[in-house]
Amino acid sequence: MSVRGNARVTAVRDGRGITTLPVLESDGPLALRRTRAARTGAARVTVVGAMSAPLGGDRLAVEVRAGQGARLTVDSAAATVALPGPGAEPAHYDITLDAEEGAELNWFPEQLVSAHGSELLMTTVVQLARTARLMLREEQILGRHGESTGTLLSRLTVRRCGRPLLDQQLAYGPGAPGGWDGPAALGGHRALGQLLCVDPAFDDKGPESRLLGSTAVLTRLAGPAVLVTALAADARELRSVLDRAADELAPSTEG
């Protein structure tokens, strides 16, 4: 039997400049916990899986809104493992992120593992105000240790001031377009990820496009944004590459 799970987070900045969480709601296999933020006055929420999900046929959704001037980080306690279900239906995982004027929103989930036999359709839709700052990390592991990957279709759509900033779709595994595992694509790697940073400060001066290694690249996008994409042999190596990029792209001043 498939399950439904929804989680909603709203962060707002109060009169003292502190980010509070007036909405923190979840059900089904999703649970939300307030956790300690790294920055004074900011808020952090951790998504905890209450049961194995997503299985085939499951539908999960997470909605996050950072209100004007709020500073919010959303992460997860463990990797998300897409597993096969009892039927033929794919699982769906839909994420919606919204950052208003002056907000800072960090979306830092743990890895998504596409287990053999699974089929997952994942969408992430982001809406940003002109002065909002976003750091978004995605990591995908194709198959558990010693097994082949499931089917994974992932789409990321980002709009800033109502205009498209990034719209990309990736597909891997059985049923995906041919060549996804060839030398021009993954080249045998099973860990892949990206780090998107949208920062109004990049309007004046931002990092230039360049290689970050033999299988990683930083690309300057149209608008105040950069995208780091990387391939790696395993999850640990992938996280190391993306963490180094995140440190470089972090705001120069904290507080």
C-alpha cells in the first residue's frame, strides 16, 4: 500500500532580527525537528524519515518558505533511499522552496540513493525574490553497494523575480535515454551531484567558470548564480568536492 507524506516549513524574521518557525508541520514518513543553527539568529530544521520511503507508488512533498529577511537551513538526518514497491507505479518526491526579499535559504539534504528496482520521479521548484540568497545541494547515488541503479528522473526548476534562472532534467537507469552511463555522461561513475548558489552579490562580481578537478566544474550562470556539478567514485568523495565549493561560495561575513 502506497503512502502519502507532506511537510511544511515557514520561517519568518521577528522584530529582534531572529528567525522563528511559525509553521512546522509533517505527516506520514516525514518528520520535522528544530535543530541547532550554526549562525546566531538563524533557524535550522532537520527532516527525519519516520519509516522506509519512498517506495514505489508513494507520494512525498516538502514545502519550505523563508519569509522576508529570514535565515533558514533545512537538512536531513540520513540519506533518502528510493526502494521498489509492491506495484508498478513510480514514487514521487516533490520539493518546493520559496525565498522572499532579503531571505537566506540553504537546502542541504543528505544523499538520495536509487536502489536497484526502484523508480523515482523527483521535482524541485524554487522561487526567489530579487534580494534572496540560495544555496542548494543535490547528491545522487546510483545503486547501493554492489548493485545496479534503479530508475531516477530528477528535474530542478529555479525562477528569480518570476523569470527562469535554471531548468534542467536528468535521467538515469533502466528506461532512461541511451548513453546516460557512457563516456560522454557518467563514464561509469555512480555518485553525482550539484551545488547551486544564487547570491545578489554576484551581480557585481562572482566566481568565474573553471574546472574544480577532473570530474567537477564551476559554471557561471546568467544572473547572479553559479552551478557546481561533479561526478565521483563514491558518496564521500562527492561530498568532499561539494563541501569545498560551498566553503568558497559562502558569504564573506557572517552574523
